[in-house]
Amino acid sequence: MIEVVLRAVRVDVGSATPLLLLEEVAGQRVLPIFIGTPEAAAIAYALQGIEAPRPMSHDLLGHVITALGARLRSVEITELRDNTFFANLRLQRGSEEIVVSARPSDAVALALRIGGPILVGDDLMDREGKLLELAEDDDGEALSEAELVEQLREFLDQVRPEDFDT
């Protein structure tokens, strides 16, 4: 497994769909994963440290994990099957290890909220990882987290439900 960090949440221009970019900690490849708008918003809130008046789904899941005496050991993005990514939450409760299937976007949102490494399978990164140059500002500097969040906020302000009709 390869440890990655959330490098950016972008919007794919062609499809107007949010995209997670997970970058290798010890490398230069990025794993792009298309996600839904609600998941992108949840991740943006986590990046900004915004707490909703009532727990959002990812907050709730984090509270349940803690209340059950477990902790998130890792998020593992394991495969791509029929254009759908699969992930697991690897939980630890005492000496017991519990593996729960999850969507990668939900798993990443949870990891950002309660902490835990995000991992990608070696084979998956070898097949799907891309060498990408991420957006830079006018001075050639990488965009800051605040700038990335602002780009996502602008997308979320403009997106309409009919943009996602198939």
C-alpha cells in the first residue's frame, strides 16, 4: 500500500464533476477519483475545519467509531472495477481488526475528520496513477489549500442539479 495525501479537490471542466487528487507521499503520481458534489462539499468542510450545527454523516460515523471503542487505522483505496473505485475503512478495536467497505470519497472525508492515513493499493496506483502538474497561481506557485477550497466553493455555488442528469 502507498500512502497518499489529499492534494486537491478540483472540478473536471469537461464534465463539471468534482475530482479528488490523491498524491503519493513519497512520489509524484496522483490518483484522480471522480466524486459527487455532496461528498466534495463534505471534504471542503473538513479541509476548512467547518463544523455543522448538527453532525454531518461523516461526523456521525466518526462519533460512532469512537463510541464503540474503535479507531480508524487507515483508509485503503483498493481497486477500480467497472469504472468504480472501492475502498475500505480499517478499524481497530482492542486486538480486533474490522474492515468495512466504503466509497473512497466517504472514506477520505472520514479520514480528514478523525485522522488516519489514506492508502492506495500498489497495483491500483501503478495502473491508474498519473503524473500531473497541479494548478498554479500567476506567480508559478502551487495553489494554497485556501485557494483550492475557494475554487471548490465557486463550483458548488454554480452547479445545478440538472448538470448531473445522465
